[in-house]
Amino acid sequence: MPLSNSYWWWINRGTHQLAGLLRSQRRKSVRILRSYRNLHAGERCFILGNGPSLRDTDLSLLRDEITFGMNRIYLLFLEMGYQTTYYLAINTLVVEQSGMDIESLSMPKFITWRARNWVELGENSAFIDSDFTPPASFATDCTGRIFEGSTVTYVAMQLAFYMGFQKVILVGVDHSFHTKGPPNAVVAAGEVDSDHFSPDYFSKGYRWQLPDLEASEEAYKLAKITFEKSGRQILDATIGGKLTIFPKVDYQGLFP
């Protein structure tokens, strides 16, 4: 491992691993995570991205489905008339700026261990040891390291696999952004957010990281391989989505 990579491994891994050994929060989280192993064996779930296509999606059809929501999806809950079954956030900028909103959510939550100082978790929620540094991997055991793959959606896939879901269906994962710039660069949101389901998703001045679509595609390939080796599936029901890794299915056709 080159010296520079070795240094970042220590900053991004070693520090948090040590904190995990010393702090009861992380040990408690591991116990909670173990209770989710294969909890939904054989079932299907939906992972909701936050793309504009959610506006073209009849989300009322998901009311009685098991769903994963991410980042600021809660801005849509009032309109939806229900909350997602699970919630997760791994971007420290999101948790730092929206910690109070996240704490107020009542469903089980999965939050990156790096953001432990910005949010308190309830009894059924857990800090996960998510990590953006190499090596790339797909975690089948989410009590340990979870590679982030440049997108929270990839972490949701790993949690879904760990929970035993047979079929994972993507909705609102547009995989397309109007805002341009270097991947992972931190920018301040402008007046109107055209990259998410709400123009106020990242309100003016909200700091967020530009996507790395190529890196996320490489991660998605790992997810596809792992699911298929296990006789399971990830399907893409995003309306008009640009992602080409997973088989496409008609959203409306998923419901009787």
C-alpha cells in the first residue's frame, strides 16, 4: 500500500476502529445489527433514491411494501402519507447539517459511525462502520466494514442483502445530475435544486458532495454479482433512469 494510501487508511479506518472498541455506542450497534441478519429472508424491498423521477412515480403503491429511504427523503413523507420502513445516511455533511431532522425520525436508522457526534440513535437503530477508502468490496456481514461505493444506495444494497431480501427494487435512482464538477467536490447549493425530487432538497447554501457516477457504477457491479451468485436479484424500476447495470422492470407492473 503506497504511503499516501496508508496514511488515509489510518485517518479513515484506524481512528474509527479504535473509537469503536472504546465506545459502547458501537458495541451496542453491532448487537442491534445482528438482530437484523436474515430478518426479511425471501422477501422483496424497495430502495428509494432521491432523484426527480420520484415525482413521476406513484409512491402510494409502496405504502405496504418494505422500503429503504436515504438522506433527505423525509422531506417527502408528509406528501407520501407514510414513512419508509428503514432510513440510512452515510454522508457526514448530510448528518452534520440535518442531524435534528434525522433524530426525529421514528423508524430504524442506520448511520455511518463517522457521524456519531452529530446524531443520537434510538433503540432499534445502529451506527454502521461504513468507509469510502479502498479496497472495494460488498459486505455480506454488515456488523463489520461496509464499503460505501461512492453512494448511499450501495450501502442500502448491502444492508438489504444482510437482511435476507430475495429481490431488491430500485426506484428514483436516476443516476443523472445537472450540477457538474469534479467527483466528490463539496459545493454549496444554489437557489433551486434540480437534481432531486424537491427544489428545496438541498436548500440554498446547503453543502453537499458532487456524485462520482463512474465509481458508483463499479460498486453496483459488485452488488449485482453478489446478489446473482446467491440466487437473488436487484432490479431497476426507476422511471427514465440512466443506470444500466441492473435489469429494468416496469414499475407499475410490479403490483397486482
